[in-house]
Amino acid sequence: MIVILFRILILIAIAFLIYTWIEYTRNPERQLKIAKQSNHFYMVDEANNSKKNLKLVYKGCVFEGEKYIGVVDDSFEVVDIDISIRDPFDLKGFTREDLYFLENEILIRYPHAKIKWKHPINEILITKME
């Protein structure tokens, strides 16, 4: 009887370890960190949850966007997104084309949104193009 209980406990422990490993590999924060280290684009967002902020990584910079709901054509949609950066020193080497790429990726998911960049990102958009 004790042997059977011990085997059941071992099976439960193995199932728990497998579940923990799957959850670890699917963790969005972990994937965001990997994208930052490898300088790839990655976005963490719950499109159905307007209260949850979006996070994105591009060229090693981590951006956070706050979503705001408004009325568009008889429905509620995300109409404003304020984007800030966690560490401004990561912006070294960033160009306007990089910011336009990020805007396009956000507008694919939220076509009615108006994107507002916070300081210091908005400074590169205000200066004249040469």
C-alpha cells in the first residue's frame, strides 16, 4: 500500500515539474528579456484587456505603453497609447525609422490609436529631418 502511494506521489511530482517547466518557458517577461538580449522585436500585450499595459522590445530597448479607451464609431476602442522607455540610456543609436517601425507595429494591433511618445523619445520626433 505504501509503495502504491509513493508511486502516485512520484507521478504527481513529475506532473508538477513538467507543468512548472512549461509555464517557465511561456512566461512573457522571460521572453521579453530574451528579446532584449538578442536585439529582436517582441511585444507583450493582451489586446482584450485594455487595463493591462503593453510592453515591447526593439534593438535592446524596453518600451512600456499605457492604453486609454475612447469611443470610435459606436464602439469602445483603444484611442490613445502613451509610450515611455524604462532606461533612456538604451536609446543610443535609435533613429526615427526605428520609431516609425514601432508605431507601425502598434497601429497594426490598434488601428484607431494615437501614439504619444514621452520624453526623451519625443525630442527626436520634434527635430527637423535632414
